[in-house]
Amino acid sequence: MTSTSPPDACTVLVVGAGPAGSACAQWLAHQGVDVVLVDQHDFPRDKVCGDGLIPDAHRALERLGLYDEVMAAAQPAAFLGCVAPRGGRVDVPGRLAVMPRRQLDDILKRGAERAGARFFAPLRFVAPLLDGDRVAGAVLRGSDGEITLRARWTVLATGAVPQALLASGMCRRQAPSGIALRGYVHNPEMQGRLTALDVVWHPQLRRGYGWIFPCRDGVFNVGVGVGLAQSHSMAGEDGPTKKRNINLREMFATFCEVYAPARELLAGGRLLGALKGAPLRCSLDGAELERPGLLVTGEAAGSTYAFTGEGIGKAMETGLLAAEALLAGAADDAAVAARYRAAVATLKPRFDLYERANKVNEHPWLADLLIWRARRSARILRRMAGVLEETGNPGNLVSLRGITRLFLPIR
Ligand SMILES: Cc1cc2nc3c(=O)[nH]c(=O)nc-3n(C[C@H](O)[C@H](O)[C@H](O)COP(=O)(O)OP(=O)(O)OC[C@H]3O[C@@H](n4cnc5c(N)ncnc54)[C@H](O)[C@@H]3O)c2cc1C
């Protein structure tokens, strides 16, 4: 059990010890900043996720010096298996891995502590502490009641649930951008047979997708996700996808019926624990990034990609950007805010492209065409690998020009 007696004051208070918060805390502490990291849950704790680590997460872990420790316990994978609505499949090469978040987030949190950050839990952010209009720390609730912790800066890295954003006046959109549900299935017979990170589009999953990601020891993370209506790109011929129209458990059952490997996995395996759902906040949208004394980072700031729902890597990246802005801006509120806004803005075009790539969920024929062509064209497969590695843009593949090029002779 972590101590619940934090100090009265610190230089930076980071709220939330997910990938964004721990990365931010580690980077600051490493530079000698007095950092307190708090979370509403004691660690290790579970986080509902697909647990897939794509190349941006690998790069962020390398920057944090935690890559070897993570990979020593993760399940590596060499391919993202994209399965189109009509069943066509292409394996896109990439640097991939799977690690349950209970383990990954604990490694990240311990990395922050090793760098010098002090971690306290369970402590829940209730409200900001104000000096006039400036945030000067937080009111936190622990098992012994409420405490106040004064801080020169507070960083909110509280993930997709908007309560902390609402309490701080930073929430611009309360509704999630998407919702997803996952379960762990134990089936040692299938170990070694399902080795890629499979992402599956199917007409019966409507505008969503399913996945099977192999963990270690014969355990598989199986799940379904769907984007929600506030994004205009979600409005299709039978109306926008609304949360009330979606039953993720039914979607999960459908996925396990229509996708043969999922069917086999469940039929011969055992579900470990309950199926669990969670919201997603995507496209760097839905929250203010800063106000004097406070920065918002990670999924609280919408740092998860629409279309794929991947966000672990970008959570760490934005956490590092917040830390860098604080280090560079020192005592100047306006300099910190401007630097952080500018740094996050450089990521925005890629998030917009993922939002555009949502067209694949609206127009399943596009996924069929793309995957059919990628199976026959080294050029298109290379471009898909470039998107995964972030050397290419996903939106280009589904832009009018990109689609037109799909009809060109195969190369
Ligand atoms: C079902 C599902 C599948 C997904 N699959 C993948 C995947 O395979 N790969 C991928 O890259 N991404 C995936 N994502 C997205 C990924 O989970 C997020 O992008 C990522 O967790 C964001 O990290 P974060 O640090 O910003 O927030 P989080 O990981 O959510 O961490 C936030 C932390 O803040 C704490 N907290 C929240 N409120 C308070 C408060 N008031 N006071 C104190 N502490 C608080 C929480 O306890 C938590 O520890 C998935 C998401 C879902 C829902």
C-alpha cells in the first residue's frame, strides 16, 4: 500500500499515473524538479485497454529508458493483421508488442519514482486550488479525507473520464469520442498460432472493429470498439452512431461469432475475469490544453487516435511535451502555455488524418479495396507500414487522390 501522506507543497503536481502522467513526472524529476505524482488508484492497477504497443509507444519507451524493461516482459509481434469486411487479410510489418496495462503502467510509474518523483495513492483530484484565477495546486481526496497540496504547476493526466477536466473548467466536450470493451481469454492451444495484432472490420460490426492481441502465456486480449457521433465523419447513411444505439457486449458476441479465430479462441479457451468497457477521447479535441498554473496532457487532452483507438504512445509523447514546456518556460506562465500549445499543435495534423481515415469505418468497401490492393502491391504495403511507423500519413491512403491511386495498375 502506497503512503497517503504527501507533502503540503511541491513544484509540479502530476495527477494520474497512466502513460502520460508517469512519462511527464519521470522527465521532470530526471531534471531535478520536485515532482509529486498521484493517482486515484493504488498500483499496480488495471486499465481497460487493448494493450497493443505500436511503434510510437516503442519510441517513447526508448526516450524514457524503459524499453528493455518493457520488452523483457512484453509479447513482441512483427505484424499488424488487417482483416477487411469481406475477409481479405494483409499483414503489415511493424515494431509491435503487447503488454497488459497492469504491468506496463507499473513499470512506467516505477520509472518516474526511480527518477525522483514521489508517488502517493489512492488520492483523487477533486478540484483545483486557486490563487485568484491561477491554479496553485489541488484538493485531493484520500482514504483519510481531503487534503490540499500546493504546487507551482499542476498537470492533469487523468485519461478519458472527464471529471477532473470538468472540475478544473478545462472540459470542452464531455461525451467520449468512442467506446470499447475488452476481455482476456486464456487458450494455450492457440499460443503460437495467433501471433499478429489482428484488427478486424466486418459488416456486422457496423462502424466499429474487433481485435485479438496476443499477450504472453496463452492469454489473448480480445475486444471491440466503435467511434461515436460528435465526429461528423461518423454520420453515415443510417444516421450517426450514438452511444445509446450501441451494445458493446452484443458487438463482442457478434465479433466472436463472425471472426473464426475469435470463435475458436473462445470455444476452446476460458475468459479470465469480466469483460470491461471504457471511453476514449480522440483527435486532440474536447479539452482546453492550459490555463495559468495548469496543463492538460494525454488522453485528457484527446491524445488517442480516432479510427484505431491507439493512444499509449501519444499519451507518453504529450506527457513529455508538457514536461519540456515546463522545463523551458520556468517561472513564466505565458511562455509555458505558448510552448505547450505550439508543441501539441505540431501533432494535430496527424490526428486529423486519423479522423479522416475513419471513412474506412463508414465505407467498408474502402477497407476491402485497400487490403485487396495491399496484398498485391509492395508499394501499398510499404505505405501502410509507413503509416504504422509514422513515416507516412493514414489520410493519404483514403483521400480522393489515394483512392484513385488504388485503381492504378498494380506495382
Ligand atoms: C478498450 C480500449 C482499448 C484500447 N486499446 C489500445 C491499444 O491497444 N493500444 C493503445 O495504444 N491504446 C489503446 N487504447 C487507448 C489507451 O488506453 C489510452 O490512449 C491511454 O491509456 C491514455 O493514457 P493516459 O495516461 O492519458 O490516461 P490513462 O491511461 O487513462 O491514465 C489516467 C490515470 O489517471 C487516473 N485518474 C483519473 N482521474 C483521476 C482523478 N480525478 N484523480 C486522480 N487520478 C485520476 C486514473 O486512475 C489513471 O491511472 C485503448 C482504450 C480502450 C478504452
